[in-house]
Amino acid sequence: MRTIALGAFAVLATFACGGNTTGGSSAQAAPADQQVLRINDGTDPNSLDPTQQTYTYEAAVGRLTFQPLLQPNAGLTDVQPAAAQSYDVSSDGLTYTFHLRSDAKWADGKPVVAADWVYGWKHFLNPALAAGYVDPFFDQTIAGGSGYSDVDVKSASAIDSYLNGLGLSAPDDHTFVVKLAAPAGYFKWVASLWVAIPLRKDIVEQAAGGAFPSTDTTKAEAWANDPKTIVGNGMFKISDYTAKDHLTLVPSSSYWGGAPKLQKIIYYFISDGNTAFAKYRTGDLDMLNVPIANVDVVRQDPQLSKQAKLYPKLSTFWMTYNAKETPLDNADVRLALSKSIDRDKLTKDVLKGTDTPIQSFIPKGMNGYDSSLGDPQKFDPAAAKQLLQKAGVTAADLSKFKLLTRDTTGNKTVNQFISQQWQDNLGANIAVDVVDSKTVTSRIRKGQFDIYGPDGWGADYPDQQDWFDIFTSAACHSLNWGCVNMPGYDALVQKADSTKSDSDRNPLYKQAQKQLIDTANVGFIYQQAEYNLIRPYVQNLTITGIDDQYIPGDLYYHDVFISKH
Amino acid sequence: MATLLRIEDLKTQFFTSRGIVQAVDGVSLHVDEGETIGVVGESGCGKTMTALSVLRLVPDPGRIVGGHIWFRDRDVTTMDPDQIREFRGNDVAMIFQDPMTSLNPVTRVGIQIEEAMTAHERFSPKDALGRVIPLLQRVRIPAAERRKEDYPHQFSGGMRQRAMIAMGLANEPSLLIADEPTTALDVTVQAQIITLLKQLNRELGTAIMLITHNMALVASICSRVVVMYAGRVVEEGPVHQIFKSPQHPYTWSLLRSVPRVDEVRRSRLVSITGLPPDLVRLPPGCKFHPRCAFREDRCSEEEPPLGEVDTNQVARCWVLMRNVPQEAARELEAVTVPHDVAEELKSMPDLEEAADGS
Amino acid sequence: MANTAIGGRPARGALPVRRLLAPSSRGAALALFVARRVLWMVPVLFFVILITFTLMHLAPGSPWDKAGGRQLSASIVENLNTRYGLDKPIWQQFLLYLWNVTHFDFGLSYQYQGRTVSALLVSAWPYTATLGVLAFCVIVPAGIGLGVVAALRQNSRIDYIAMGFSTFGASVPNFVVGMLFIIVFGVMLYNITGGNYSLPVSGFGLDDHLIMPVVTLALLPTAFIARLTRASTLDILRQDYVRTAWAKGLSERLVVLKHILKNSLIPIVTALGPTFAFLVTGSVIVETVFVIPGIGRSFVEAVTSRDYPMILATTVLFSVVVAIANLVVDVLYVFIDPRVRLT
Amino acid sequence: MALPIPSAPLVQQQDWDVPEQVGLWTDVWRRFRRNRLAVAGAVIVVILVLDAVLAGLLVQIGLIQDPIKQHVELSATGPSAAHLLGTDELGRDTLSRLMFGARISLTIGILVQGIYVLIGGTIGLVAGYAGGRVDNLLMRFTDIWFAFPDLLFVLVLVSVFSPSLLSIFVAIGIVNWVGLARLVRGQVLSIKEKEFVESARAVGSSHFKIVLRHLVPNALGPIIVTLTFGIPAAIFLEAALSYIGVGIQPPTPSWGVMIQDGYQAIYAAPSQVLFPGIAIAITMLSFSFIGDGLRDALDPRMRR
């Protein structure tokens, strides 16, 4: 089954590691009927309504049909205008005013007005719909948003009063104003998430068969069940969709930035890695994410090796220790475990060189990365044994623990290697415990595990704030599965989040990162990278560290084109 | 009368993991047009296998390895599959011992008879359909038009045997081979079947080769008898001649082992000691010598040929019963089958319409 | 009914009575039997739903736990539970479900928000059904044909080939067989033909897209039916009535079809019933490897993602299909073997 | 001339003289022994069982390598001098994993058939033989189990008990007996009408004896085929359950799990998928030879 970035965690649109572009614009374009890009998206999106999409393979569809206000620039250093021509922030950092493009149109030609944005965001923030990405990005930032979880979803009036209390307004057709509860330097990135999009009230209600109370979620989502009523403000629109088979996108003629060069994008939903690999090799796919087991096959193939490239991602993987299970509450024990994993061997042999070892938290290529901090967790079996002796813990004490593993082949392979490492280097027999995925989630939420992994993170937006809030005590049993006691860490992160200027915030985040590494809250093991095959005739593809694992460059398809071949 | 069937030195063997079973070891016999002959011998003497060889129905792992089977002027052993298919059921038909299992349990009786005819182009499907009921009536099955729709399990044993006979006669074959037709039936039904066969022979002129181990049956229906032992013919001749003066000790013992119900004589039935020989490891010389009370040294060395012992009577024996002194024979006294009894059986009145269908 | 007594004189005393009751009485008995069996489906379905419902709620993990990364906050989970009625007591949910099912409302899928389970299944089933029926049309002739030939030519080369094929068919799982087909008839064929042709490795289409999936789907059942037919035919070959059939001079085709096969059908038909049911409700493996947009995957996906309405709908669907398949088998028994009475 | 009548007993028995009578089981064993294929099958099964039992010993004396020792630098390679049958994705020796895999796969593959016969066989026999209401009730019960959600059941089972071989046994055995039950019932329904059964009933032999002596031998052919096909099916079911963490835990090998893991590297090292397949094929073949040999040996008609 498809593994989402091996660590089976959500890799979300995040930060730059320096975009790079394939081919050049100088190549001659192939005729119009060949301007088709065929990609394997892996799994069907759960819904075609971007506000309900939570995984990147879903967002790969959402981003092309609906365009948020802003989007990350190619270098991922800052945001750039998208649906909004420009935006300005009030001096107290509480009011964001987005100036919408006058020539922005919906796919059916109607102009996009500010009221559509208000309606779209309110649809997204409707508690009855329970969209996955509201919390914490929107309800904790937008004024009047914090009551999101206390709203009685059975009463329409309660929902309406909550939605009307939000700091969203449209002074005129081309200005969309968002008021925040507190200053948040990172809100520009929140506004670039694919979930923050405008919606057409008339289309939603027409699909629902007339106005409907905001508690009736089935009617609220009726428009999303039929590709024909998916009318977005994006570059593309959906021409046809067969569940579990394929989805075809064609250019939206009324897009403000001019119709894209590609005449058709076909997303296939092939969940079997071997089948997708065969489809690429029989010329039916234009790009492919190579499964680990086939990396050597590609490297040894004369043609394929030329088409393959390694794209580092901004995601870090680690082993999570449950502090409730003594002696895992002892930092020395956690350090010993982290120091007895040979990361070079793991990445070179087991992961076939597609990932890079890391001992620190923020991934390389993102603001805040600092490899020098990583020394305490460096691979050093002798030191690891000494740490155990110092902590008065024997290998037998550790042997009662189990390594909780999600049931994917990738996880099982990595964990069996790590379990063997602990056996070889510490003499501890920590058995691999493979468990059905849903059961794993329910166990880690209740803290019923010893060691769990490989766990990992890719930021929702390229700001350190989103990385460090994972390990706060508030997040215990929700993302912070280990609940390691970190004195002073919460205060440090809280202070860093609320200061505006980077020069003040970075040292604070660095101190927090050092604390994480030194006390081995988790055992960092590797930074992920994707080994992708891309046909030589795919020109102008801009690939960044935040793209979806299967679809490199899915942020900037406007200028991509197929050259003569 | 012209000879209908001539079997010349037939050899049929079974190639089993235990070795080669010589089931039929050089058998020669003939059947004339309209004649009724009996082929007798204990079970395992090769009589059934001889019959099956005539229709080339020898089951795996058996095969005909030598000799010829002449039917009028054609040699069955060299027929190709289509000729054999045309030959079976048309020129020569065969009915089997156990009526319980010889009919297809899942097809109606009428259809099983009809298909015997349509298999050979002699009757068009419409004619075939029309002949089914008369055939059933001819074999004395009451309410034929209703019974032909029944399935075999709705027929009694006797009724099924009659249906088999009707099936055999469907194409008016020149020869009907009946392999132990009455063994599985009780005595009263046996008599009906035998009478039926006698009538069919008389009315249709169908030659009958009756294969049985029941000497009384042979006496009552056959004109000539062939006695087989260990896969070969040991004696052959007209029935009354054989019954009056059997020359081969085996034939003699067989006749002595037939109990007579009507005659009260205190005498010991002669049962032949031992069992038929293992056809894989046959004894040297005369195959019967280990069980023969009158053997001489020669018998165990050399196998006697089938020599003329009387007009139209041959036997395969060095000693022959006429050379055995009376007292020796009497010592193994047994009830003889008086000639009159044989006649009496032969002239059994035709049973009128069988009252019920049992 | 064939006309009676053409020319032949009717047996004395027996009236040429048409058998009034027989055919229609059997027809009536049959209709009654089928009706009763359909009624019996109600209790069967009730227990199937009861068992599935209980197990579903006992299984660890909730539908809202995400496979990885950021989990839904407690408030959102609470909202979802209310939205889908999971906040009501279990027994009430069960009764509500029974009520809805009797009105053919199978509820909303948790996985694919806003889409009803029945719409999802109805739109996807034709793909699975096409594959299943085509595979079945391969299995019956190939399986029975191979089995009969292997039995008739026992211990010959053809018998050993059939035995070898059926063992291969069973000992290699179909995802490996499917992928080997893809490698050979997809990738290798593509390279050999210099990129002009290869069997399509994925997707559904009423064309050469069907070849590999149907063959992969049919491989194991064909192997099983072949061996079953061979064993059953071997038993029948030894029966006396087969020798009688040969003795009548029937052609080999007639002997095999009417006398041998008709008697060896019972075990074959018995196995074909459930086989058809499994085929028509889809194979998760074949549909994953060949990317067929059918319902095969829904069975497993529903359980792994704890999509309760989909779990119940797929289980009920299969239960109905297999109950009907077995009913057809029981009816066929009577037509195949007259001695078997309708219970 | 008068022949001396040998009043003494006849010539003493020569070996070529008369075949001796033998009891049923000795005859069955004798005919089974003569069936070359069946004997070959039995020998293979003994070898497999021995391998499964002695695998641990073989590692100690160094004849085969340690099945869980990883050589990650040699991940997913084909047969080589160091590793006769190649290595899996973590570089572990396939030959030794194949031999250790026999322990799980043979136990599951074969013993599960026992459960099928016990549950499925009995229900099928009783339903077929009794007929009427009993048959109807038993068959409706079977219909329920046809649609039994085994995956769900297994998840619940494992959440209560820890994952182990036993949970696999129960999971597989408790559901998949339905096919056999229907098959046996179908056979019994058509055979019980046969004449010899009626005659046995007429003689008044007990139902149990009738079922055992008449119905079972005649229904044996298809049952044996179903059981031999049940072996690989059970092996793969175990692998599917182990994949979702419900069966055996890594690094314990089983043939089905080896094929499943090998599937991921099917392009890199197809041999890793085929070797376990061959092992399963050999097991299945030997059991079908034994099955066929048993059926021929038991067949009343074949007995002389």
C-alpha cells in the first residue's frame, strides 16, 4: 500500500530547500494534442472540496482547481501573490487586508468577489463540517475563532452566530479583510494553505437544492460529489473523474493569469508501487516516485537512471519514546537508544541512499537548521553503553519494551533494522510489534506503547513555530505522543511565537531545539528525500521541498509544457 | 448354420504394478447364427473379459495383445474407433450383471433406450422415439408409456434388467452377450429373464452368448457350452453330451457341485478345493492340476492341447474322465443331473404376462 | 410431453393418462422452495448485521483516527460523531441501522465525505461485475474441460500438465501472478516491440485492458475446478453405467457429456456457487494490482479505515450474493440428480 | 489301470497357487505403498516436517545461516555463492528463512485443514444425511458464516489476546470451513440415495456406520481436492493477517510472509518471490499425491 513519506505522517506544503526547475523554456513545445501530463497520484482524494482535504495527495487536486490568496515563492523564502494581488498588515499585526485581483474569474467566467471569499472561509470554518485543518491554524488565529470546539453543532443558530462572529469581512468587491485575535507573523503562510479558498454560494445552494440550515452537512457537501459543480478560481477544472481510477484536469479558460500551457493533466490513482513502475516503463506515465525496492533497478538501467533525480524533502523522522514507561523517562536511556542507531548504514543500505542521516530537529534547507546541535545523538555505541550504565539500566530492562510499528512494508523494514541495531549495540531485544494502522493511532493517543516509529513531521507552513508546538506539554497525546517532561520548553516556545521579528525569534527556537536534542525527547534518525523519475520532455517543472511525494512541482504547473519528443 | 462370431487364440492381458495378469490366454470359440451358447467357469476364469474383448471394452490397464475376433467377415481387433462405435450395440449388444448400477441414474430410462438407437443411423430420431414403448412392452414392462419417463431408481431390479435387455435389442443386433444377467436377481425373477431370453432368441433369431457360473441355467437355455478355466477353454461341446459325460475333471466337478432340489439323495456335494489360480503366477502344465483329484505326473509338466474327445466335443486333459475308474469317481459321489431334469427345465412353459412389475 | 403410443399397442389396462401432476407439481414445489429460501434470508441477514455491528464497535481504533500526522482535535471528533450519529447508544444505532436498511438507506460513507455508501457501491460495482462474470466464463469451460480431459487420460502427459498447472495456480498468490503478467506482457513486451505495443498494465476498459486481470482472477478457481472435476470424474469413470454407455456404441462426446459429466456435476456446481459469489463481489488484490475501479477494495478499505456504514453494506451485499448463489446451487441439485429431493 | 487315489491332502499350497485373503487396512496400506507417487508425497512431507523440527539444530551446527541475521548491504539479491537462494530486503539468508518458514506455514497449512474437516465436514455430513429441517437450519447457519467479516473478527481477537499462532488458527479456521461443508453436503445428498446405502439401511446398520463406511469413501475424491487446495490458501491467509500485524511478528519468517515481502522487490529480485512459491507447491503436490493414493487405496471397487 502506498506509504505517505514512509513515516506515514502528513507531509504538508512547507518550506523551501531551494526550488529547481527541469529543462529550459528554450525547448520547442510539442503540438497542442501532446500537451498532456500523466501522473500517478496514488490514492483518491476523500473529497473534491479543498476545505475537506487533509493529505497532500488530495491537495494536489485542490490546489489546481481552487487558488488560495497567496502561495509560497519558488525559493520558498516568502509568500507571493496568488488570487490576491497584494496584501497589507496593520501596524498592530491584527488586521490583514487582501486586495483581490479585479480580473479574477471563476471557471464559468463569473468574476470572483470578496463575498465569495467570506462565504468560502465560513464554509470551511463551519464546526458541523468538522474540516480537518481548521484547528489550530484558523480557529486559534482568526478573531472570534477560538469558540470553534464549543459550538453545539445540532443548532443552526449557534453555528451561524459563531460564523458571523468571525473577523472576516468584505468592505467592497475587491477587498477581503481578516482580523486576528493576536499578532501572528506566520499568518501569511496560513493564508497560502489550499484549504483557504473562495466558494460560490449560488452553486453550493443550487447543488443542495436550495438554501439549507448550516447543520445539514450532507447538503453542504452535495456540490462536491459531482465534478461538474466543482467550479473553482484555479488554473484548471475537472473534466472527468472515475473513483479509484483517474481524474482529468483541463485548463480553465477564464483564469486571470492566462490559460496554462498544458492542455490536460491526468491523475491516475495507482496504489501499487510495482504497477505504477510498470506503467512508467511502458510509457504511460510522465513522472513517478520510485519505491525503495526499485531504486537499484532504476540506477542500473541505462535509460531510467538518466531520468531519475533525488529531491530532498523538508521532513524529519524520529523514534518516539513513551516517557510514562520507566526507564524511558530517563534522558540518558533515551540518549543511549538514539546513539546506538547507525544512521549511515540505515540510509545507505536499507533506504538505498534516498534519505540523509540527521541528528537534529529542523530539516536541512530550512531556516533554523543547525547540524552542530546534533552531536549529542551521534552514533556512538560505546558511549551509549556507558550512558546506560550511568543510568543503572541493564539491557534486560530494555528488553521488556516493544517497538510499535504501523503495518506498511517500509515501516517494518526500517524498524527491523533499528531493532537489530539495539540488539547488536546495546544487547537489548526490543521486539518489533506490527499493528494495524488505526489501532496504532488509537494506542499512541492513549499512551499505550513503549517506543513508536518511525514518526516524523513536515511543517504545515515554513515557520519554526509550527515545528516546535509539536513537543509542548499541551500537545501531549496529540502529536507529542511521548509526553516527555521538558521544563521551560513551553515558556520558551510561547515567547518565541509571540515575538514578531525573526532576529529575536531564531535564538529562542535554537535554544528549544537544543533542549529537544540534548534530552533526546525523541531519537532523530533521518531527513527524507524523494527519488523521482521525470521524462526529459517535461519542461519548466519547478520542484520544491514542499511538493507532494508523488507529484513534484504541483505548485507551479502554469508554465509547464511538453517539448517535442 | 453360418458362423456369426469366431474368436481365434484371443489373448487379453492386464499390465498391473503386480505383474501381467493373463486374463484371457489363447481362447478360441465360435457362435453360429441364432445359436445360444453358454460360457461357464468360476469367477476370474476370463469369461467376462473374453466377452468384453469382443466389444473392445477391456478396461484400463487391460489390452488385447493377440488373436483375432471375426464377426461374419470382419476382424474386430483391427477395427478403427468409428467402426468399433458402429459395431457396438448394433451388430453385437451386451447386457451386464448388476442392473442396479448399469443404468445411468440421472437420465430417464426411455431416453437411455432411445439414445442406443439414435447412436446408429438405422433409426431416425422420430422412429427411435416410437420404438421405445414397443421395446419396453416386448420385455414385459407394464404401462410402458408411463414407465419410460421414470428414472432407474424408480424401477425394481428385475425391471431394470428388462430395460437393459430392451436397450440391448434396440438395434436388433445379431448377437446378444449376456454377462451373468440373473446373478443379482432373486430366483423367481431369474426364471422370467431366462424365459424372456429364450423367447427373443426364438422370435428374433438373435444369437445369445450367456456368460454364467450357473450350470442349471446353461442346461435350460443353451445348445452348446464352453467351459473356461484360468483364462482358457478346457472343454466345449453340446450341452446334453457335456452334462451326460463331462471329460475334463473341472467340468465334471462343476456338474457335481450343482444341488438338486427335487431329489432327496444323501450325498456329499463336491466342492472343488482351493480357489481359482492367480492369473499373474500361473502354475506349469495343466492349470487345473493343483486342484485335480485325478492328475498324473504329466499334468504338472506339460499343458494338454484341446483334443477331440467325442463328436463335436473337445477337452484339454491328459487323463479324461472316461479313463478314471468308476469307483474313484463314485468316491467323490455327487448328485448327477439326470438327463430328464435338464429336458424338463428346457421345456418350461412360457410364463404368461408377468403379473406385476416387481 | 412426447405423444404416446405411435403404433405400439398401449399396455392393456393402462389408461393413456397424461401425467397431470408431475411436471407442474415439481414446478410448484420449486417455486415454494425458492420462496421459503428467500424468506430465510431475512434471519440470515439479521445475524450477519448483528455480528458485524458488534465486531465493528469492538475493534480498536475509531474512524476518525488518521493514519498519520496531525490528528483531529477532540472537538472535531465530537462534531463528527454527532454528525454521523455515533454519539447515540450502541443498541439505538443498531435499531436505527436496521430501520434504514429495510428502507434501502445504507447511510453515508465516513471515508468519502458526503457520498452515500449505496451510490459508491452502485457506481463501482459494474466494473467488478464485468471482471467477475468474464472470469467465471473462463473458469467453467476451462476448469471443467481440463478436469475431464485429465480424468479421461489419467496418468498421461496431459494429466500431469493439468496437475502441474493447477498446483502452480494455487501455490502462487494472485498478486504475484498478476505482477509477473505485468512484467512479461507489459514491460518486456513493450521493450521487445520497441515501444509500440504492450498489454495495458492498469485501468479498466472493455478491450485488452481486461485480458490480464481476468486471467489472474480466473487462475486459482480454474485450477480448483479442474482438480475437483478430475477427482469427481474419476469416481464416475469406474461406474458400470459408463461401460453400458460405451457398449451402446455412443460417441465419446455423448458418453462424456450425458453420462460422465452429468453424474459428476454435483461437487463442481457446489464449488461454482460460492466461487461466482466471490468473483462478482470483487478481489481486493486483483483490483489493487490492475487498478480496477471496482468494489473489491471497498471490503478491505472499509475495515482498515473503520468506515462503519461501508463495512456493513459490503458485508450485507456479499451475504445476499452468496445466499442467492447457494440457492441456485441447491435448485440445480434437483435438476442434475432426480434422486435429490428439495428439502 | 487303476489310479491310486491320493487320500492324502492335495499338493501343499504353492506360492503360485492361491492369493491369500487380507484384512481391509492391510490391503489399503499395501495398495497405498504400491502407489509410487503417494509414497513420494509421503516421503517429501516427512522431510518437510523433519526440516521444520530440526531447522534450529541446523543453524547451531552451522549447516545453514541464522535466518534473522541482517546483511543490509546485500539487500534483495538473487542466488549467490554466499547465499544459495539469495537474500531478502534486509539481506537475510533466504534458504534458512525458507527452512524456518516451514514451521509456521506447515503447521498452519495442514492443521487448519483439520479444523475444516472437524467443523465443515461434520456439519456437511449431518446436513446432507439428515436432510429436511436439520439440513435447512445447518445450511442457513453456514450462509451466515459465509459472509462472516473475518478481518474485523481478527482485529477484535488480537486486541483481546496478543497476536500469536493460535489467534491465526482461530481466525482462519473459524470462518473458512463453509466451502467444505457445502461440498460434503452436496456429495452426501446425491450418494445417500444410492442403492447400496438403501440396502445397508435395510439391513439395519446404524446411521453412523452407514455414513462412515458408505458415504465417506464415496465422497472422498472432491473432499481431498478441497483440503489440498486449502493448504496454500491457509498459508496465504496467515501471511495476509501477519501483514496487518495480526499473525506472526517480524522477524519470524513464514512462506506466505516471505512472498509478501518479496513482492515489493519483485523487479530487483524475483527469485525471492518464487522460492517460497515452489516450497508451497511442493507441499501441496505431495499432499495431493497422498490424497489421491489414499482415495484409490480406500476405493471399494479397486479392492480385489
